[in-house]
Amino acid sequence: MKKIILFLFIVVGFSGCQQALNDFNKSLAEFEQNLNSNMSNSNLNQNSLFEGNNNSNIQREKEELNNLSAKMLSEEEFYQEYDQYYKDWENILEKYAVKQTEQLSSINNKYNNSDQLFKEKSIDLKKLNSKISSLQDYKYSSYRNSSRFLSNYPLSKTKQIEEPYLMYIMGFGIFENTTTPEKYKSYLKGAYETYNDRQVNIAKKIEEKKVENEEKNKLLEQEKQIQKDRDKVKLVCEKWLKKAKQDVYSLGVGEKIVIMRNGKAVSTIGITKVERNTFLVGTYTLWNTYETFYVQKSDSIPYESLKTAPSPYCYK
């Protein structure tokens, strides 16, 4: 009887344990299912967030590109802005710097108003620097992004501003470095005090230019006269040269020829060998070595023909 009771107790206990184990496994399965579901939802949310951020970046880049295209200057407009920069710079020189030929009254007026002029100059230079910076950014950024390079139009046309620069006084602290009212006044004062010296130099340059022009005109007149003299003997010279080129074919070894280039006598040299259409000639070099080479008969005339030339212009 005791054995039967013990057996039933074991059976019931095992059944209870088995049921508890089944309940635990069921709960564990449900937990894993919920965990996997939550992780899946989390990954979906992360992917959605990443895709949203990526799409937002792409959209922002598109908007920036559209804004850039909307602001884009045409090539002609860019050139106009570029040229305007140098015109503005010349206007600044005109207003604030001192010309080499500027009168004392004008310099004095700038000096008396130097404080106000300095303020205006600072504003104008700031605008000018901003313009060239924007043009540089525009050229190397906007045009690059739109695949429209303007490398053949550099932002440093020094020749374009070189001539205006020469018209102005750049000394006495250097105009570009007049970064304070005191330096600007010093620049104007120096320009005022050296006025007389400048006038002397200007007069000297005017005289030098006058002499230079007179010499140029004299040379031009001489060249005109020479050309007139050449024209007078042109026909007889052509006739003489034609005969001389025929006579050269009768020359032999030991005789001299004159090599002609473009109607001018280049050099005189002796014949060492005669062939059908060429002469073998020889001469000593600067290194005292004797060298030979061939000359076309058609490119030479007899040396003696020079004595019968109607004019030196026939071979000079």
C-alpha cells in the first residue's frame, strides 16, 4: 500500500514538474518571439531613419544646386563683372590717390579732407575686395560645379591696370598700405611736398619723348627715301641679276661666287669643285679648320658681277 502511494506521489510530482517545464518553455518561446519582433521593428525604424536622412541630404544638395543655377551668371555677365572690377579700381585711384600730373590745389584739397576720404576709401576698398573674392569663388566654385570653366580668363590681369598705375604716385608709404588716417595723410603730404621735383621729371620725360619721336621720324624719312631710291633702280637691278645668274654657270674652279639670299649678298666664297647644278665651296672657320659644302648655282652670282651692278641696292 505504501509503495502504491509513493508511486502515485512520484507520478503526480513528475507530472507537475513536466507541466511547469512546459509552461516555462512556452513563456520562453513567447519572450523570444516578442524580442525578435521588437528587434525587427527597431531595425526597420533605423533603416527608415537612415533613408530619411540620406534623402534629406540629397534633397538639400539638389536645392543648393538649383539655387546655384538660379544665381548663375552667363559667361558674358561674368566678363562684364570682371571688367567692372578694374574700372572700379581705377575709380578708386582717381578719387583717393594722387596723379603724377595732379595740381597742388587738388592735392591740398584731398589733404584737407583726408579723414572723410579715408573713411570712404575704406568702404570702397572693402566693397572692391568683396567683389573680387566673390568673382574668384564664382569662377572656381560655381563654374566648376556647372562644368563651365573660364581658365582662359584669369582673375589677375596685371597689364590691364599697369598703365593706370603709372599715372599715380604709389610712394610715400605706398597707396595700398594707407590703412590708417595717419598713413593716408602722410601719403598726401609726401605727394604735395615733392610736387616741384615731379614737375621737373615730367618736363624731362616730355623732352626725352620729343627727342625720341624726332629720331623715329628721322629714321622713317630715311627709310622712305631708301625705298624711293630702290624703286627707281628696281627694273635695271632685276635685269642685272638675271644676267648675273646666267653668267655663274660659266665659272670654274678657283673663281669666286657671291651667295645670294632674298636678293641680298650674303657671303663671298671660292669654288673648289664644279658639278652640274652646284658648286663645292670651302672656307676656314673661326677655329681655323677648313670646311666644304655645296651651294646651288641658282643661289649665287659671279663675284665680278658686283662691279657692274647699276646700284648697290641691287645686292644690298
